Amino acid sequence: MTESNSRRLVQSVLVSLNGVTSEPLTWAGPFFGPGSAAHALAVLKASGAMLMGRRTYEIFSRQWPSAPGEYADHLNAMPKYVFSSTLDRAEWPNTTVVPGGVVAAVAALKQAGGDDLIVYGHGKFGQTLADAGLVDELNLTIVPVFVPDGATLYRAGGSPQSWQLVSAGPGADPGLAALSYRPARLSVRGDSPWEATS
């Protein structure tokens, strides 16, 4: 649970019906219309900064700096942090490279206070944040497709986790479903190692 003096970290993930989260631009686009665009803009406006790994940075920094529209304008102007041990500098304006110590650096950003920190996707960086217990809200948009291959929401080697459902319903455009979770407190009891407690 986020302490009252810290900001929330919100992870927003596109996931296929069979659990794939990688390369969503290749399979999710046909299902995104005006509703999704409006929702994405509202989420971005509620966020104080964006956090990302190098892969997301490489994709976004090619797509958004020259893109038109209110979403692009807001994204380009907001503070952004890319966590990478191999990236020397960021060409995307208002982007800071954080070379190491992901968990400690993100914890410090949360403690600084302010509006939400937003993370898109669930790659290696997103898994690291979840494993460290730094994710305060996990928002899944379920896209009604089966994707033949790709990385899945849960990655081998991740820590066991339990999540409490906060809301569930239709997504912002037809065919999509939206699920929102927050971390559940866990306790060890007998032969059932992971049991959510109130």
C-alpha cells in the first residue's frame, strides 16, 4: 500500500487473451478508437512523470517527438525517466537517464511526492518493479486476440504475488475489457503459501 506522503506508481498494460504483452503495436491497434485515445490522454494528464526501460524508450522516442496532437504535446513536455545501464544520453526532450539501481531510484521518485508515476507495458523493467512491490495499481486492458508468440504478463523467475481486484468492466472501445488491481497483502499459512488477507 502506498504511504500517504508518497506518490502512486501505476502500471498500464495491454494484454492479449492468451496473456501476451510484448509488441502490442502489432496486434492491438485495430481495437483502439476515440474512446481509448480519450482515456489514454486522461491517464497521462493525471501523471506527473513517465518511467520506462530502454526498449520502451527506443519505441516512444521515435514515435512521439514529431507526432501532432494533445497527447503527444503532453507526453513530450512531461518529465520522463529511462532506466538503462547502456544508454549514454536521451535525445527525447525532458528525459533523464537513470543508469542503475532501479529499485532504489524508483522508490526515491515515489517518496518525492506529486502526481502518479506511469509505466506502460510489462517487460523486464515492469517485472522488476512488480517484484520489488513498487506497483500500487495494475491496469490491464484485455484485447480480444490470440497472439501466436511473445512475452507473457508473468515472466519466469518472477516473485509470487497476489493482487486484489478493484474494478472490472468494458474497456474504452468496443471489444476491450478493463481490469484494475492493487497489491494484496499476503501471509504464509500452513500448506497454502499465498493467501490474501484483508
